[in-house]
Amino acid sequence: MKYCSFCKRISPGQPVHCQYCGRTFGVRICHHCREANPHEALVCRNCGSAELSETSKPLPSWMVFIQVLFWIFILTLIIGIISNLELLLPLLVIMGLLCLGFLFMPSAIRKVFNMIFKYFWVLIIGRRNTR
């Protein structure tokens, strides 16, 4: 999946361009000869045409930050489960940091986090009721 920073949507698979707005990811395609040019190209390296496709900007910094927090979250979860949830507090801190960026996330990622939060809510409440 690739995130388009222009229309703020996620295109499934490994597409060359966004399926919603048509902007390309990481390359500029020439409208005349269909040559793939580098992201920073101003003219086509094959035919010299200046009519190149518009590109999506690189991932925003908050998206990279969320991805890093997500993998830290997964790692903490695995370690917590292995060691009988002794690392529940750091897990909750990471979840809190993820909540800070929750409003700025694309809707598809927001749905995934909703499912994760519901799972942990049931896990925590279920554990409290069994004691």
C-alpha cells in the first residue's frame, strides 16, 4: 500500500500512481513517451519534453513517526505477552502517543487502530474481571 500525501488516501498494492488523484509515487512519467524519470526531473531524459506527471510528496513526518511508534508498539506487545504483560505501562504510553496523531491519520489507518484499541480494551477489561 502506498500513501498519497496530496489526496491523503491509501492505494492498495504497489502502484506507480495514486488510484484516486493520479499523482505518481517517486517517479515522474513523461506524457509523450511514457518514460519514468526521477522525482526531481524537470524534463524527460528520453525525449526532452517538459510535460511530466505530478508527483505525490514524500511521506509526511507524522506518518513516519506513526509507523515507528506502531512497530515499537508491536515489539512491546510481543515482549509484554512473553513476560506476562510486565511491560503494560510502556505499552499504554505508546498507545497514548498514537492517540495524539489519531485525528490526522487517513481513515483506513484509523479503522485499523480502532480495531487494535477495541481488542486491548476487551483484553484489559476481561483480565480485570477474571481476578
